[in-house]
Amino acid sequence: MKIEVLRIGQRLVRDDRVTTHVALVSRAFGASKILMQEVNPEIKKTVSDVNRTWGGNFEVEIIDNWKKVLKSKKSSFKIVHLTMYGENIDSVVNKLRQEEQVLIVVGAEKVPREVYDLADYNVAVGNQPHSEISALAILLDRVLQGRQFLKKHKNAQKEIVPSKQGKKVIDKTID
């Protein structure tokens, strides 16, 4: 399954950190790409640095117009809009697992009505206000059923080795 994430909107100051976390969760939880507009270009550098250190080829694409992206992807991707007003995740997760290509829309500010109308799925992870970061993580984990955490990146410079106590990191740049 190919998964991409579209981040819509950016609230000044607060959202640099939140948008960075949306990108990092997208990467760590199995998406292949995030598309963003009106963001600090440092976010792209941060994700590039993470790719270099921890491996992978997760992409960050800065876009000019989210509507054009949604309309162009509509023919080949299923559009999944994360919203606390949507159908409960448990009602749609099995359908989402059957899709070949998914574009997940994650809003920052009030999402325009047009997103709800263009979406194939309006999905709620609970019906209480909470973080878009947590909603994205839960959706990706439920859809991919934890398989994303088994992936090993061949181009990683560092790799964490799970341990009961302490921290163990292999530095692959040292021979």
C-alpha cells in the first residue's frame, strides 16, 4: 500500500513544531511522502537529516495549492480526511486496508468544506478534540497493523536495538 500525507494549513509559530511532528510520524508510521504548503523550509531539512541518519527515502514536497493536489490525486488515490466529525475509524479501517493508494489529509486550522466533499473517507479517531499528530499515528498504525515498525532501512547510519533496559544504538558508519 502506498500512503502519502497532505498537511493543509499552517498557524504561525505554533505549527512549525506540530507540522514537523506530523512529518516525522508520517515517516515513522509508514507513509512514503508528505505534501505541505506555507511551511518553514527548515522542516524539509529536518526530515532530510532524519532520513540520512536513520535511513529511508521519505519525501517532503512543498506545494503551492492543496486543492490542485487533492483534485489531481483523486483519480489514483483514495482521499482520507482525518476529522473528529467523521466516521469512527473502527467502521472504515478494514476498507482502508484494501486500498492500494491512500492520501491522508491532516488539517492545521479549520479545514474548508471542500475537503470533506472531496474525501472518499472522513475518518474520526475518537470524537473529542485531540492532536492531529495522535490521530495520524493511530490511523497509520491501524491500517498497517504494526508492519511499519518491522521495516529496516539499508541506508541507515544508525539503528536502535530494542532492549529491556538502557539504550543501544548501532552506529553503522563505524567499521
